[in-house]
Amino acid sequence: MSERDLKRIEVLSDVRTGRRTVAAAAAVLAVSERQAYRLLARYECDGGSGLIHKARGRSSNRSKNEGIRKYAVELVRTRYADFGPTLATEVLLEKHDLRVGRETLRRWMMADGLWLSRTQRRTFHQPRLRRESYGELIQIDGSDHRWFEQRGDPCTLLVFIDDATSKLMQLRFVPSESTDSYFEALHGYLRNHGCPVAFYSDKHTVFRVNKPDAKGGSGMTQFGRALAELNVEILCANSSQAKGRVERANRTLQDRLVKELRLADISDIDAGNAFLPEFVERFNEKFALPPAKAENLHRRLNVQVSRLADILCHREQRHLSQQLALAYDRRQIILERSELADKLAGQYVDVYDFADRPLEVRWKGHSLPYRVFSKDQRISHTAIVENKRLGHALATVKAQQDIKHMPTVMTNSAKGGYKKRGRQLYGPDYKATIEAPPAVEMTA
């Protein structure tokens, strides 16, 4: 008998001995008074066994025939072993005219080992112990969020956190998670702390070449190449749980930092970056932990400022044609004729693409003057855009489309006619200008 049946026997016994009324028994048993009279009659007639539900031990009137169960499970096992219960239910009805409830089929598949429940599929990650020394491992990640709430556009916060102490090492607001933004944040980190032993990141394309058989490139990303020149290792985590230190810091920052920015009435990236050093200092005082070992494994940065700028930029080799031309970033670059340039036809030159100054073409350290023959700064229609950069990429495309569809202005030419003044896109960050002098009224 169940616990409910035993309770009913106890209450109805009190009714029979006069210690409790039927109305009181109905309230205790959570049934109607009419049902209480029925239970009392069954108890007086058959005793305690009369209170047991008559359907107990019998199969449900809504249950499927055992033959149908075996047939459905056998179909799933032989033909649809990799189907989930929902899709298998649809296929059985469509192809075999077999109507089975989704949850019914789920129970059958679980009983026969064809499907694992959510609890069974759950994986557990063993906690990883902290590194022992400060500066031994720095976890890095970008958190795309509405940091300024509705006061400003969404942006990304780059987070550098020490694994041994949970100390925030570097925070920086950027439009999106890109190589240039990480170069900028890395420059500030190296200036303030020096070179750590290693950085620990996810498998974002900034840090890892996700296509090992790529025909071009050196097998490493621009960020990886820069760290190799600085003698700093880059390690990629296999899961987000492996770099849980920075992931948990992101969640904390999305709560605390957002509210701090609101109280300070900050609504743009520049003001936010100016506010971050003070916030980091207060945050570390509250949450940073002492390392297991007192040694600091950061190494001094022994690189000149000019050399560091050459490291923290996009740098690629390009083949120089017989016409002293090379292609880079959907542009054709032609070197100016000189005694040195004339000797370089058919050789490889280095292209240095800086974020804050014009592109440079060099050969063995010598800068070569050039001119741009054609400009096409549109984002390719087949460009691969990471999810974290999608918002920034769409904003760039929209700005270009708005420029492209602006009305053309008719101006008076030198020969007395009229001509169209065009639109021009320039610069590596897709800034746009409109070349449009005041319109001249046309007369008949």
C-alpha cells in the first residue's frame, strides 16, 4: 500500500470511532465530502484493501500494444538509429503510417538504449587547479554585450585575467573582437606588465588557423606571429569550461561594470576606456587572490617602440610582378620607379598594414614608395564573418550602402556641360567621404 492509502485508513478509522467527522476527514484527505462517504463505504465493506485503486497493477487503457512497441523500436534500431525521438516520430508516421506519441517513443528508446536522457548526456568537467605563479598563464577573451545599455551601441570588452590570482590585467572596450583590437589591447598589456609566459584563449580565428590545409599564410595567425616574435606562447582551450576563469569574470563584469557605467553616466567607448583603470583597481582589491608562489614570471619587454609597432600589425609577403605591382586587400599597389624598385621585379616584398598610419611596403627594411592604382574597399560577398564581429560588420555594410544610394549631384563642368560627381571609399577601416560641391541650377 502507498503512503496515501495508509493515511486514508488512519483518517477513516477515526471517522468510524467517532473522533472525526466526515467533513473533517474530507478536508484532511483533500477530497470532496461526497468522495469521503464513498471511501468510508468501501473501507467498511472491504477493509483496507478496498481503498487501493482498482487499476493498480493493470496496464493503462491508453497503452500501446506490445507488438506495436516492438515494431516501432525495431524500425528505429535498424533504420533510424541516429534519429532523435521527435524526428523519429515524424518519420514513422510519414513513411510507415505508424502513429506513436513523441514522449512514448522517447521512453521506449531510452528503455532499449537507443536514446540518452538529458541527465545521461550531461558531461562533467573536472575543475582545473590554478597556476602557481603570477604571470604564468593569462586567460583572454572578448565579451560582446550592451555594456552601455540603451545609452550607446553594443560593443566588445576584451578581458585579460591572470589564472593564478584572478586579477584583471587589462580591460578595453573595442567595436568588435578583431586582430587589430587585440593588438591594441596587447600593446597596453605589454607596456604595463611585460611579457607573460603564455596566453590562454578560445579557438577564435584571431588566435588559431582553423583551416590547417590553407594554401596561403605561414600556418599561424597575425596575432600568433606577433606573440612568437615576442617569445610568448599562445594556447587554445578545447572548451569554454577550460577557460572558466575568464568566462566567470565576464559574467561578473556584465553585472557590476554595467551598473558602474550607468552610475558614472558613461555611454561611449572612449569614456568607458578612460573609466576602466579605476574600475580595475577597485575590482582587484576586492576579488584578487594571492598566488601560491610569490615569484612574478612576467619578463621585461626588451623591444624598442618602433620595433613593437612593426610587430603588432598585419604583416604579409606579396609577390611583385614585372610591372612592379602587387595585390593586397582587394587593392592593386604599384611601386614608384626607382633604382631599388626596378631590381625587385619578380621578388617578394613585405606589406606592413598599421591600424593608425598608412600601409607600408618594405624590402629588407627599406620602405618603398607606392601608389594605389585601384580601390575596392567593399566587403566581399563571400566573406566569412565571425559571430562576435557580425554586428560591427553589418554596421559597416549599412554605412557603405547608405553612401552608395545617396543622390548624385550634377555640377557645371569646365566646358559648359554637366557631369556627375562620384562617391569614393578609402582607408583600411572603410571610412567614407562624399565629393559633392554645391549644386548648380540647370536652366533651359
